[in-house]
Amino acid sequence: MFARVYADVVKKATSYTLRLYSTVPLQGAHHCHFSHSWGSSACDRLCSTYEESRKWSLHHRKYFSTRQDLDFQQSPFQINSILRSNEQSVLLPEFDGRRLSAVRKFDSNQLAANTPNEDRRSAATCLQSKGMLFGVFDGHGGWACAQAVSERLLYYVAVAMMPKPCLEELERSMESSRRVPPILQWHKHHADLNYRDSASLYTDHLRVFWQELLNNEDQDAGMSPQEALDCAFKRLDADISLEAQVPLSNDLLRSTAIQVAFSGCTACVAHVDTDGIYVANTGDCRAVLGVQDQDGSWSALPLSLDHNSQNKAEVERIKAQHPPSERSTVITDDRLLGVLMPLRSFGDMQFKLSRELQQNILASLEPGMDLDSLSLYQYTPPNYLTPPYLEVRPEITYHKLRPQDRFLILATDGLWDELQNEEAVRLVGEHFSGVHVQAPVSPTEKKLKLGQMHELLLKRQARASPALDANAATHLIRHALGTGDYGELSQERLASMLALPEDLARMYRDDITATVLYLNFDLARPHQG
């Protein structure tokens, strides 16, 4: 693959002749709040993080990329700096003063292909109910929807699980303008963002949600995690749709709300407690449990199913919701209406609302507003006859913790595009234990020819290589992008994938977000009295 990537980079880069308005190279990356259009692939800008590979011609005031300019020979320090810039490791107390924790620690990391990154992540401890919440969110059509969902969804889940006395205390605090009891203890990376201008709007709608729960006679003890996850996903998506339709106090709030509603994101959220793990998934993020067998080997147990065209049951579910005349057009080229790859998601109102309502929403923006700058387009998917075609309803899986359950991997599809479940679990498992389990040479392998035996030896040597990263999520990303033909880490391959210019990077890899939760498996062991 490296040779193909390199050849494509050279071919594409040598075709650039971009007219610029400055003779001074750019300094640092440009962070545009809303830069990616829904449904687009790679954008047409050059990433300023690759300044060393640029050559400027002051005479013609033009920029040219040549084979000599492309620097794939990044040093280990440069590679590590890129890979580790967004990593996070959080060690959690086994007992937090209220209850035992089912999670010992977690490692998380992100690596962008889009600029800006369209993935988001969340992690928080529930303070008014039991357990911890973790989520990964894969945005498309920009990062607006993923950003909003990553900030809000965990609050909705936590509030839905709260017993009525706790909800009553929240409401009394709001009514009397007292400090509201904290709902979540967030575990954020320093680079994580918040929609500060929309905070009051988000709080108001969260309050409406808990007021409705207070009027629900069945809410006395709070919802179960399964009920809360299901309710929270659907309620937040409904609020996102509503906020795009109703008048808001200023143009910034309105444009942000519409942008959130018309971009989209998939989500995979895990509620982890001593009772077990609940995973709610909508879209093509994934949760995979790492299980250590009695012989020390590792096996993968998926706790979610991808909602895409490879999921035949999901395809049939969607087709059954529309007239028989649409069976051949609902899923085209493995995409919803030939456009969208995930078959469930937040936002994406152009697949959920009527054409008339969509037009009314976009027409409500301030006159003269540049829709392109907001990544908004008056575009209707083909064969848009009987909406809605898309829903957010999550598929929820429960798993009771067992002594052999060691860790849970939550990741966006950028990781799973590169690694199979079993390989990801093996990588984290051997990173966790420090032991590289090698299967005995089989009778068939003993009959291999010399060249084949050499390949087998290389593969075994690669598996025994020491880990370069303390963070398991970084370890996963490094291997996802840098694994060679024999399972070895290839410095050349990794450097080439990290050095791709911005408009090529998205053609060869996606944004990657991975979070690894290390479980307190001792809690699942039988204890003698």
C-alpha cells in the first residue's frame, strides 16, 4: 500500500499550482469552525502542518510540490508528537466515597484526517446515579453535530437515570437560582471544546426534559440504564430537530442550531457499572470487549452491531418501512439513498424532515447568510419520496461482567477500517499483560518451504516487539496505520500515512477516536464470606 500511496501523493502534488496572496509560508494549522461540507470527501486545501515539505517560488509567487518536497522521512520524535498530541490517560479510584468503580482506568486518543477533526469523545462519572458513561461520536458533514451530541447526550442519560427526589432538587435549585447539584463529573482532555454560546439553550432544553420526567409517575426510582440510553438518544435528537425549527434569541444561536441539525453523527455510548455494561449504538462506531481465556490468549466479543449496508437485517428493516416501489432505491451503492453510509444517526435532518420543512428552516436564516460557510446546502437526496428514511434509535446490548472480561474498546469506524476486532483486542491485551502469546507451530507449518518459514518467523518476531506507547489507544492507532505486511511496525508506512497532505489524507484514512476502558474484573470474582 505504501508504494501506491506514495505514487498517488507524487502524482497529485505535482499537479498543484495554487495562487497565493502572500510570500510568507503559513505558520501553524488553520482551524476553521465549520469547514467541511456534508457528503464531501477530501477538501481542496493544503495542511499547514507539512510546511517542511513546501517550496516557495518568490519570483512567480506560486507554490509547487515536487517529489523532492514530499518528506516521508519523519523522525520517531515527529511521529510520536503527532500520535500523542491528543492522548489521555485517567486513573480512577477503586472507591469514590459512594460506591466501587467498575473501571480502573481508561486510555483515549484521537488522530484527525479531516481538518478540523469531525470525531468527538466523552467520559464522565454519574454523580446522582450509578456508573460511568463513555462515548465516541463520528461526525459527517462537519463536526457541528458530533460536538453538540458529545456535550449533551451524557447529561440526558444521567438525568433519565436519576430518582425523582434528585430531579426535584435540581428543579428547586433552578427555581430559586441556587447552585444546581452537579450531575456529572467530566473527564475531559484539555483540547476538548464546548459550544459556550449555546450553553443556556442546552440547559433550558435539558430542564424541560427533567420536568417531564418529574411529571411521569413511573420515574420515582429513575430509569434503568437500558431505558435511559434509549430515551436519551431519541429525546436529544428530537431536541436537535426542534431547535432548528423554533425562533431563537440571536442569529448565532440559530445558525448553530441549524448547522447541528443538518450535519450528522453516529454514536456509541457505554454505561459501565458493577452490575455490567450497557452499550447503546447508532451508526457504525463499535464497542468490542477484550476477554482473556484460561490459557492466556485473547478473544474479542462485539457488544455492538454496525448499522450500515453490510448489516443485512438493518437493510431489510429500512426497506420494510417504505413502499415496495422504493426497494431498489432506498439503499443504492451501499448508501442510504445513494448518499449516506451509516443507516442510523443523530442530526441529518435532510433524511428525516419533509422537503417543505427543510426549505422553511433554511429560509429562516438571516437574509444574505452564506450557506456554504455553514456547510449547508439546499440539496435533497435522490428518490426522496416517503421520509423519514433515517432514525436515531439505538441498538442496546447488555453484558454482565465476568472475571475474564479485561477491557472494553470504544472506537469510531476510522479504527475498525484498519483493524479487525480480534487484532485490536490482541494488541490491547498484549499491551495490558506484557505477554505475547505465540501459538505452537502446527504440523502444516512444519512442512513450509524455507521462504514461507522465513515469513512465518517475521510475523512471530513482529508480535513479540515491545510496545512504544504507554497509552493503549495510541498503541492501537500506531498499529492501525503502521502495520506492515508481516505484522511488524513499519516506520516508513507510518510516516507516509501521517505525512499525507490534507486533501489526500482523507482518501486513505478516516478520523480515528479510540477509548480503552480497563475493567475492575476483581468485582466479578466470586468472594468467600
